[in-house]
Amino acid sequence: MSNVVEKFINYVSFDTKSSEESESVPTTPGQLVLAKAIVKELEEMGMKEVSVDKNGYVMATLPSNTTKKVPTIGFIAHMDTSPEVSGANVNPKFVENYDGKDIVLNKEKNVILSPKDFPELKDYVGKTLITTDGTTLLGADDKAGVSEIITAMETLINNPSIKHGTIKVAFTPDEEIGRGADHFNVEKFNADLAYTVDGGAVGELEYENFNAADAKITISGRSVHPGSAKGTMINAMLIASEFMGMLPENETPATTEGYEGFYHIVELNGEVEETKLEYIIRDFDVEDFAKRKEFITSIAEKLNKKYGEGIVKIEIKDEYKNMKEKVEPVKYIVDTAFEAMKAVNVVPKIQPIRGGTDGATLSFMGLPTPNMFTGAHNCHGKFEYIPVYAMEKAVEVILKTIELYEKM
């Protein structure tokens, strides 16, 4: 078992699922348990300035061993896993020399990882895959990133002939619920630039992400006896259905890709007297993003004119912005990672993140932070898997990126 895999198997044994319902930081105690274990490991490895703060943010430094003036580079990954599926009692399975056929993850529950559903599996014929047992997620998002970063640091410590500038690493809580950078101390981290190691398939390199907003809609109805309701009942659920029908049906996550934005309903709770909807709004283009927010607001206004002022209330809250605005002026940091991938025989795939990332928030906090691949697939669910070679390549890319900065 390679070093990066050994670390990964250890980290996924910690239950670090984050929780949207919790207001504590971190939102679940398991994240702090893993944070303290990582601190101990980093100290034993020989990393310097190792710390974990009260909010569960781990930081450490690998001092420069070169006389050159080199930018201080940061590498960041998150410790929490998605609240969508259990991350407790993860039981990873190894599929060696994958033959391109169906993988039975759980015979009893009939959970099958199939190339019919996930055709990219065919890209890994002959490789070793790490999968779930069909009952939990795997946790490669983003414990693979944690493993890859720490393995790279250990490699540098054990091979002092590899010259490098000062390297900073950080491991954050609560990224999966959008709070990963909320308490990140950029000043303490003290890096000139950084990379999150939190992407997907081998070669992914991203410096664009959605502009994001959350829209909460509350519809007030009037309940009267249905036998005498004519002209008096206002059924909030029917107005909610009308609201949903006024949004473009071809602008949902299931019908869009690439740079296409969408409206996505994530929650619907209703009775006659009150119905609540929650949408997330996403777009890469800042002007189109503004138009989307205006459009969904106009629907509420139209329904208020139809049913009465105040019947439909909408509250829109911006969540994060497209990091491209902050990364493009220093795009050499993307180009350097691109060249590092090519140097270790990885085909770079620059593509937009159809989601958010800690790197977006950090970029607007003054730390430009594009995103590198981990090798993970099908994150947030029981079909999650990661090829071993992809993890090893991620370590190589981190090391080569560091080397290229030292040679600048």
C-alpha cells in the first residue's frame, strides 16, 4: 500500500460529516478529532508552526530550503464530508486490476457501480480503484486532498535535496456546507498564493466557479372549510406550484452543463396556509447572475399583483462569487499548475467548477486560490470511488508545482 493510500484509509475512518443545522464551529465534533490527529502527524513528520485553532482550522509550515527568493505557496484541503450521506463506519473496498465490468459494492442491498451509469469507469481498466461498500460515502472529497498534500510534504521532508520555497498547508472544517473559509485566518496563513486540492478526475484544474445566491420564498395562504371556500380560500401550495412553473424548465441542474447557469429547488414544505420554497441560483457571468436574481424576484411581484400584496415574500442572499475575477490578474499560478501536470504526464483539463469552493472565498479575501484535482469521482454518495494511481499523480503534481516555482 502506497503512503498516500495508507493515509487516506486512516482519514476516512474518522466520521467528519458536517451539519447545516449546527451553529457550532466546527459544526460536528468528529472534525476536531481528525484535526487533532492531523496535528500530531504533522508534528511527528517535522512540519513547523503546527497549530489547530478553536474553530478546527489546522495550519503548518514547511520552511524554505533554498537561497532563492520564491513565493510562499499554500495547499489547502477540507476535512469534513458531505451531510447528504453517512460518513460513519466507512469500509473502503479495493478493486485491483479493474476489468471494466460492473462492481458489486453491496450484494445484499443490490448496490452496483456500473460503467453503464458511470462510463468514465472505462478510463481505469487495469487500475486499482478504492470504492465504498455501498452503505456510506467514501470521503475522497476531500480526505484524498488531505492525504495528497500531507504525502507531498512528507516527501519533501524526507528528500531535502529537492529545493523549495516556504510551503504552507491548511486543513479546514465545514467546506461542504459552504462555511469552510468563514474563519480562515489569511493573515496567519501568510501565503502569496494557494491551491485547494479538492477537484475531481485526473487533470482537472479550475479557476472559475459559479456566482451563487440562495432564494427563500414564503407564500401565505388562507385556509377555510373547503365546502365553502369559493372566493375566499388561498391555497399557498397551488401558488407555489404556479411559482415553480414560471421558471424556465430547461434551466435546472439536470438540463445544464459547462458555463450554463440554473435555478435549483432544494427544499419545498407546504400546507394551505403557508408554503416555503428554497432555491439556489447559479451563473458564471456576473450580469446574467444579476438577471437571474431579478427574474425570480419578478415572479414574486407578478404573483403578488395576481393574489394580493404580501402573499409572496422573497429573500435573496448572495453566497459566493466567481474567483476568476481575482485569479485572472495572476493567471501565472494557473499556468504553473498546468505545466506541472504536463511535466508528470497528466493531461490538464481547465474547466469551470459547477459549484463553489473555499478557493473562491479565499481569493476574495486576498489569497488567489485555484483548484487542483484529487482524482475522486461520484462524490457525496455511495457510488464514490477513487483510482489509486490518480492519488499518486496528484502528489506528483503538487511536488512538481513546488519545484517549478523554485526554478522561476
